Amino acid sequence: MEEQMYDIVGDVHGYADKLRQLLEQMGYEQQQGVYSHSSRKVIFVGDWINRGPQIRETLALVRAMIDGGQALAVMGNHEYNAIAFRLENPTGGHLRPHTIKNIHQHYQTLYQFKDQADEWQEYVSWFLTIPLYLDLPSIRVAHASWDDNNIAVLDNQLLNGRLPPELVQKSTVKHTPFWKAVEETLKGKEARLPHNQFFRDKDGILRHESRIRWWANHGEETTYADYFFDAPAAIAALPVDYDLYPTGVMLDETSKLLFFGHYWLQGAPCLGSPKAACVDFSVAKGGVLAAYRWQGENELTNKHLVWV
């Protein structure tokens, strides 16, 4: 049987008009409220909510495609955070504390659903039906990272890749193998900066750990600027000390292609690896909404990237 071809769509963050434009550019047509294609399906990499102006419209569009069999999806960290923000912690408060910082992250979503509380509750419940990862015959998809050890932990706990409601609390208990597997799959890998270095994030918070480009096969010429997303100037040009840091996920010619979002990449979409593709190009920060049009190839090519 001929293998299904997929269009892997990056983080939408409430930009429904951009998503419609992208789907139509790729030849999808709306029929009875559902976008579909004669020979292809979409895979969404998660993060449909927060930030953008059309969160309700985005969720309606995405859910209609998934429920209608025209799309697959993996959960993003923003959907996971919304679940934890909603659920009460048996010890008091909520699984995701209602701090000013967390309320601010969810504000646009809560505001846009202010008169549709029941509808929002239904979407939060629906998020739990979305798997954390997809391992398909020729490609793999996760929101923020793929680590075989983490996937093995999740395989032992989840139901067909889905997080059962009764395990949400367990997934928030920090520094356990299950928490680590959920955290890294949905929020990416981080490492402590060397030489006591630090940076301030977009909220002005002092950070000693930075996200890493875990998907790149790093070599002797790799600098800390290549390895970390937030390498301070004092170490940016120094070569990575591989006694301190892992070399990332090893992807060779036999590896399945790997797709993910999450990283707010800047500039015109392009690929950083022949085997792994980030499809998040910061639509919610003045960038573009991108997709990779997989045609069955075993190595990625820039010519299959499209965006609006």
C-alpha cells in the first residue's frame, strides 16, 4: 500500500488566518467546514493557543481537521500547560500555579474564551486526546525533542502516546523519570552554561541554563553559540567541551526523519540538518507560519519548505 504523504505544520499560536492561507497555498480546500486534500494530510506539531488574536478559530479549524481524519497532531507545551493550569492540585492550588507569569502566558486564551467557559473546558479535555509523539513508518514527530530513552519511559506510562487524566499530576512531580520524559518531549532539552555564565531571558529573569540544539550532530568545530540558544558573548566563540556536554541525538542515513516545532526560529525558513526539521518560524513574533511538505524522501530538502 502506498504510504501517506504529510504536510507538517509549525506552531500556529492563534493565527487562524495565516493557517488558512497556508493550507490553501498547499492545495487544501474547505468542504463542510473541514480543510482536506485529495492525497495528503496535515500533521500539526502543537502550540495552537496563546499569543495570537484568533485562538478560538484556530482550535475549531485544527480540531475539525483532526476529528475529520484530515490531520494528525502532537501536543504542544502550551496545551499541556493549559491542562495543568486548569486542574487542581490535591495539595492545594493548581498543577500549574496561577502566578502572575503563568496567568500572563495564558491571558490571550482566557480572554478570548471569557464568554465560552464551557467551550474552553471542552477543549482542555480534548487536549488530553492528543498524543505527545508520533512514530510513523517513515517519520517521527514531537513538539520539542525526541530522545529514545524518554520515549521508552512514555511508552510504559501513556496510552497510545496519550497522557491519561489520572497521570497529569504525576507528570508535574519534578525530577522524576516520568516528569523528565514529559518535560523534555514537550519543552525541549536544556543544559547548564559553562564557567558560571548566565543570561537574562525575555522576561528579565536570570538563567544559568539554556535550551540546546539537541538535533544537530555536533563536531570538533562546534562552538557554544552553535550548541546553546542563549550563549553569552564571553563563551560564544569557544569550542564545546564534550566532556561536559552530550553530542546530541545521533541521526545517520538509517534514521527516520524527525519533525518538531517550539524553538521560535528566525528569518527565512531553512533546514539545519538533513534528518531533522524544526518547522516553527515565529509566526507570533513577526515571523512566518511554515510547513514541510514531505514527499516520501529519506533526506530533507529546503525546496519542500513553504510558508506564509
